[in-house]
Amino acid sequence: MSELWYTEKQTKNFGITLKIKQTLHTEQTDFQYLEMVETEEFGNMLFLDGMVMTSQKDEFVYHEMVAHVPLFTHPNPENVLVVGGGDGGVIREVLKHPQVKKATLVDIDGKVIEYSKKFLPEIAGKLDDPRVEVKVGDGFMHIAESENEYDVIMVDSTEPMGPAVNLFTKGFYAGISKALKEDGIFVAQTDNPWFTPELITNVQRDVKEIFPITRLYTANIPTYPSGLWTFTIGSKRYDPIEVSEDRFHEIETKYYTKELHKASFVLPKFVSDLI
Ligand code: AG3
């Protein structure tokens, strides 16, 4: 019996290889090459331009850590924006917070939303919730047109190539600051310290120039390059490391806990040396 394997070349010389059960859908969208694949080890997976975006088995780590760290840091997050994130995983986690009155998702690629609903229903299933507004459009433009509007903004982007290049620029972070209310907070996924250390250094430098509080935290995500993933927070008032105990309330999670919230900001030396 022949075997099918999928490799994401995470660098020129290193990759992750997954045994495939079947290919569910492939399509060149207007923005990127989309693949939905059923794997032996990680369940159904979404790839964009040959890069792992999410898997049924480990998606909870990324989505919980993007959503809950800023949402438990902000005392009253009522209006939330997710830029990218068309698979709906971050939105699902955002909705676990009862204070959230409205969550807007702006993803440039409607096909990601469509095929996530079809093949990743437990991730995308909450996109039809009444508190959610889904917009297919350019997140950069949406940010540029927003002012003093959001409590929390989450940037769930692809890597800084293709449709996401603009989302790693200082101009974008300045736009986010303008789109946030006076005590707003934002988070962005900022890749890994093993293969893209300069990206972390550059983003942290740019965010620091705009936000009084800038932090970096990590999570373990086995299907992403190196498994050690980073997230950058820019905050106008609240420090995610100083969250008071009474701020936390019970929600159902598999990775995030209030202890882990604090622990995730404790960085290995070679990572803290980057910032
Ligand atoms: N967004 C970040 C994925 C980056 C992974 N990089 C890679 N595989 N080279 C994921 C979207 C999940 N909602």
C-alpha cells in the first residue's frame, strides 16, 4: 500500500511531515492556496500556501491563548475585533466571555470561512452566533477606518507573506492603537524564536514605540514551526502580567488556566534576549 505524506517546509532545510488519510478540498482562492486535509495524527487540518494554519487536535492551544490572555487582562471587554482568523477558533473562545457583547471578524478570504465551516465544524461552529458579525474584507483597511471603537483587538494572521504582509508593519500597529479605546489592548501572533527571531525583535520594537505596555508570551503548539509559539501584546493601560486574582472567572478550557496566564510570560533566556 502506498502512503501519502504532506510536508510543510518550515524553513529551507527543515519541515513537519504528516501522514494523510485523504485530501478533502484544494483550491486557489483569490488570495492564497487553500488545502483541507485529513491527517492520521492531527485530524482535519487547514493549510494556506503550504503552511499549517490549524488542526483539530492542537487548535485549542493557539485559540485559547490568543483569546483568553487579553480578555482576562481587560476588566470589561465588550467590543472585540478579530483580524484574520477565518477558521473561527478565536471567535469561539471570545464568546466564552459573558461580558463580550459584540465580536467582529474581518477575514480577507471568504473561502477560509466557508471551508472551515464545512470541514472544521467544532472550530468554526460559533461563527453564526448572534453576538458575531462576520465581514469578508481587508483587515488593514478595517483598522484604518476604525477609531476609538474596540476594547480588545486580536490579530490571527498568517505569516508575514502573501495577504498578511501589511499586518506586521508599524503603520498597522498605529492603526490598531487608534481603533482601540483609551484603555484598549491588542494581541498578535508573532511566530517563533527558533527560525524567525528577527520578526519577534522587530515587532516588539515597533509595538513598544506605540503602546506603553508591551509584552511577549509563549505557548506550545506542536504543528507550528519549532512548536514554541509567541504572541505580542500591546496595551494602553492594563498589564497582562499584573492581572488581579478576582478578575478570573470560570470558563471551559483545555490549555489556558489562570496560573498558565502568568507563567506564559516567563520566557526562556534566549527568547527574552530578543526583546
Ligand atoms: N494563524 C497563524 C499560523 C502560523 C503558522 N505558521 C506556519 N505554519 N508556518 C493560524 C490561524 C489559526 N486560527
